[in-house]
Amino acid sequence: MYAIVDIKGVQYKVQENQKLCIPKITEEEGKKVEFDQVLFYSADDKNFEVGAPVLNHKIEATVLGHLKDDKVIVFKKKIRKGYRVKKGHRQQYTQVLIEKII
């Protein structure tokens, strides 16, 4: 059983008991969250439902923690002008455990 769900503008293929890193949400660790933007649902490999645009299924998940991705360095330079800028960025994520697909 799996579903394709839209979480904050990004589509994920989810299954029960799967850990997933999604863009950061404001919920605290241990809280339950529901995602209702289910676009596709399949109970087995032969039968499936496609939403137009969404289905009446829900995804129940638990927040495991908040993480940061690896640092990405942004370096800008202009030749012969003395202009140099170095910045870093770490994208924030939330790790969730998919418990049920209802």
C-alpha cells in the first residue's frame, strides 16, 4: 500500500512505517500531524485511485525531530574589482514517521 501526497508543494511517495524528511513545519517533536492532499492511492499493485485533484484519504504521521541539511556555500566574485562575498546556507527539514494511510 502506498500513496502520493503533496506536502508544502512537494510530492512524496509514502508507505506505512516510513521515515521521511519534509520541509520544516512548526509542530513540536512527538506531535501527530495529518496530511490531506493525497493525489494518488494504491492498496495493491493492481487497484489504484487517482485524484482530480485530491482524494478523501489522509496520511497520519508523527514528528520525530527537526534537522538541517549539509551546508551549501555561495561564493560570488568579480574579476579585478575586489568584490568577494562568501555565504553559507543550511536548509531546515522535519523528519516524520508515516503511521497510517486512511
